[in-house]
Amino acid sequence: MKQKIITVALFGAIALPFAAYAETPMELLIVTPTRMPQSLDKTIPDTTVLNEQDIQKSGAPDVPTLLRSLAGVEVVQTGGLGKVSSTFMRGTNSDHVLVLLDGVRINSATTGTTALEHIMLDSIERIEVVRGNVSSLYGSEAIGGVIQLFTKLGHGAPAFNASAGLGSHGTQRLAAGFSGEVNDNSFSVNVGKVKTDGVSAINTSIATTNPDKDGYDNTTFNAQVKHAFNDYHQLSASLFSTRGDSQYDTVYDATFHPTATTDRNNTKAALEKLSLTSDDQLNAMWHSKLNWARGTDDSKDYLNDVEDFRFKTVNNQLAWQNELQLANMQRINLAVEHLVQSVASDPPPFTKTKRSVNSLLGGYVGEYGAQQVQFNLRQDRYSDFGTANTGLLGYGLSFADSWRATASISNAFKAPTFDDMYSPLVLGFVGNPNLRPERSQNKEVGLHYAANGQRVDAVYFDNRISDLIASNAAFTTVVNINQAQINGQELSYFGEFGDTHLKANATWQNPRDTATGQVLLRRAKQFANLAVTQHIGAWEAGGEWQYSGARQDGDINTFAPVTLPSYQVFNLNARYRVDKDISVSARIDNLFNRDYMLVHGYNTLGRTLFVGLNYQQ
């Protein structure tokens, strides 16, 4: 209760219309909320943008660490850097969040989630996070929202960049890149390497397992090239590959597994994206974009260096999107998409290994003076379970110079995974090919303030989800049985006071099972983040406070209900600019060495230090 009072008092003090400067300029054009370029201050879906400067200032090593600082977003991991992560947005399940890499799906069709723990930030230029139902734009999974990652592109004169660093637990980081523009061509090439010894993933005082350190090794490569034939026609190609080798712990019953304390487990995972795009301005009112892409999730598990099992997903995607300018500030978006998902497993194979999805999308965005309107309709036809129709209707009204109110109603769905529908008979459990998609209806209203660069956003949401997929009473298969309701409020602030930068957010939510009233696992009813950065000459130093309330979980040994206590974590970061090209950075996480758990039985890192040297032409 004390922490909640502190949070409320904090926001009461700062969420006032002081003249300041936001970290993200209001005129920045973003694409995720509408699939068409739009300025941030005109968007109706609740959206946060992290640009390249925000990413560099944070000092965060990977995407999960950075996402934890955002309103409405909770990320849990099973043991530190590179370990399995789950992302909960506005209290929805982790498979209710769609992750896109440059517009491409790289998720697993067997688990329904994206392995964000393997995406380091060295190759990422921008992140756009849209909260709320947006299936009417992107299809399945977008019940809680969409996280879109944009890889680095070539800008300006050719330039080289490099960074290196060392940190606690034997952590080593190396990255280098070369990018720019030459005549009608742009290019970008980036490589990165991360390695850490880590800590034991599972707390051995709670569960019996191998007590050795569980390390992580990651290699990332990203390349992009674009050629402009003229002012109206461009052709581009991009390649992204990240490969992570993560050691982990498993809980064993020592009676049946006498080698439990010496077994070595590790996962070798690869996320890849290949994309070809033709971008064409066909006439004054018609902009066309044709894209072919392949996104891959390939995961292999090893026991004592012998492959134990493998799951691989390939998403082949073809999309043709057309933006039509009807009149000043009025645009229509028409798109057709074809997706083929293929899975492979060893052992044993799924009872079905491929499905196709044909999709039609229509959207409208219009501005009428102080009013903004967004309307979207989408139909997805799956070859296995049938059709899903989704829509969104949003309205915005600007008033009193600096204020804007927004409201929207939308619905969304999540397709059953291959695990859900086509899992082979294993230990008495089998998939259910008759499953229906999970469905969601969301309503939200928001109040926004933006003046002289400052931004304050307050949003209330109410998301009701039905036909949730869960095990039947006999634990022999899965059925559409559960329902959930999640309502809450988000408050966010971005601003600057002279040489002092401030950003803060707080989320109050009630994610619950409708039938039982129980809070959904691993989700807090309240959590908050406050970050302050100070510029002093060539120095830039900052601190961050993260707070999460108590959460429910299952005991790692017995699966019985257990409560994870609330926690607070303080982080520090600093950067010193030696000259215009060279800087030195340092980050301390968990400054006071707090002992806390994100998942019951799994360790989190104690106090850690990382020091880096950065070169940017």
C-alpha cells in the first residue's frame, strides 16, 4: 500500500502542463498504429516509440530489459540474460502479444510466442509499441498489442561504428557496423557478439537441479540494401539472423533422475528474417508496397551435448499494401496477405505440419479539423479452423490547444497453435483439432496532453477475452473453456527540465479469471517505472527505479499456488563523451543487490556492472 501511495504522489507531482521537451518528438512519423505513416500526436491507439537515442541512453543489453521500462508491459525471465522470456502486455497472456521485425512474423507457431530474449539491441534502430487490440491491422495474437522492432538502415554519409564492453559474471560484448548512402543506394551491415557466464538459473535452495552457472552466447548479423531507381520506385532487401546458445536448469525428481545435479541442458535457438520489398509511388494518390518475407524460429534442445528435441517454424509471407490519398488528411489502406506456416519437430512429428492464411484488410484514417477518425476491418481465412473477422473504430478530439481525448472499440483473436491443435499423443496428452480461436473485445478511453514537446498520456482500458484455451479436467487435451477480464489504467509522462530529463509511468490493472476471480499468473496489479537523466558538460548520468507489486505463480516443485512478493530495483547508468566520436559508458543494475523472483524458483541477477567503449562516426 505504501508503494502505491508513493507512486500516486509521484505522478500527481509531475503530470502537470509544465513547458518541457519530450524524448520522442511529436512530429515523428510512425507506422504501427495504422500501417500508414502518421505523426505520434495524431495516433488513436495508445503508442510508445523508442528511437535510437532512447535505446543508446538506456544502456540496456537486450529487448526484454528495455521493454520493462514501458507502461503496461511486464517481462519475466527464467534466470537472466538469454533465458526464456514471457511478455505480458496489459495483463494479457504472453501469446497475446504480436512481435514483428520490420513487419515480419518471426514467432513460433508451436508456442505462439516470439523469443525476444535472443534479440540484442545492437541491430535495432527503433521500437514501436502499440497497446490494445489491433488484430484488425495484423491478424492473430494482437490481443494485448503489437511490438514492432525496426533494424538499422543506412542514413547519410558512409560511417563506421563499433562498441566493446565487459561486465559482471564474465559478460563480454562486441559490436560493429558500417552504413550510409552512396548516390541512389543505401546500405547497413551490423554484427554483434554477446557472451556471459551467468548464474544458476534455478535457485538450488528451492529445487533440486544442477547448481552450475548457466551461461549464454549470442551472435547477431543484420544487413540491408536499398536502391532508388528514381523518386518514385525503390527496391530493398534485408537479412537478419540471431543465434543464441542458452544453458538452463530443469527440475528433476531425484528418484527417477539420479544425475539431476550433473545433467547439462542447453538450447540453441535461431531467429531469422529475409525480406524483399518493392516500394512504389504509382501516381499522386496511390502508393504501393509489395513485400515477400520469410521469418524463422528454429530451436534445438540438448541434454549432455546430445540433441534431445527440435521445433522449427517457418513463416512465409506475401503482402501487397496500397495507400490511397483521397483528399487532404484522408487516406485509405487496402491490403491483401498470404501466410503459410510450416512446422517441424523431432521427436515426434505433429499430426499436421502446415496451414495457410489468406487475409484482406481495409483501413481509413481521416482528420476533420480538431477531430481524428480511424476505422479498420480485417478478415483472416485459416485453412484449418476457418474465418476470423476483426475491426476497430477509433475517435480523437483535440481541444484547449494542447489537449486531446481518444476513444476506441475493437476486437481481436488468437489462432490456436500447432501445439494446441496438432500435438501428437505424448504421456496421455494430445492436441485438439476442433479448437476455436480465442476472442477479445476491448474498449478504451484516453486523455493526452502535448505542448512544447512535453507529453502526458492517461488511458483506461477494459479487455474481455473469451474461449481461452486451457487443459480439460482430465489433463488429456485442451479445450476452449476459460474467460478473462482485464481492466485498468496507464499513466505516462515524458519531459525535460533544462538539462534534466524525466520519464515515468505507472500501471494499475486487474487481470483476472472471470469464473474464479483469481489474478492471472505472473501479472502484478500495479507496477511503475521512473527514470531521471542529468546532462553535465560531457557527462550524462541517470538513475532508474522499477517497482512491481505482488504476483501469483505456481510452485516450481508442486505447482501449488504461491505469491511472489513485491520488489523494487534501482539501476544507474552514465556516459562520458571523450570527443565527438568516442564515448565511455557504464551501467549498474540492481544497485542495492535486491533478492527477488520473476518466476518462482528461478534466480534473478544480483548487482551487476557493465562498462563499455563506443565509437560512432
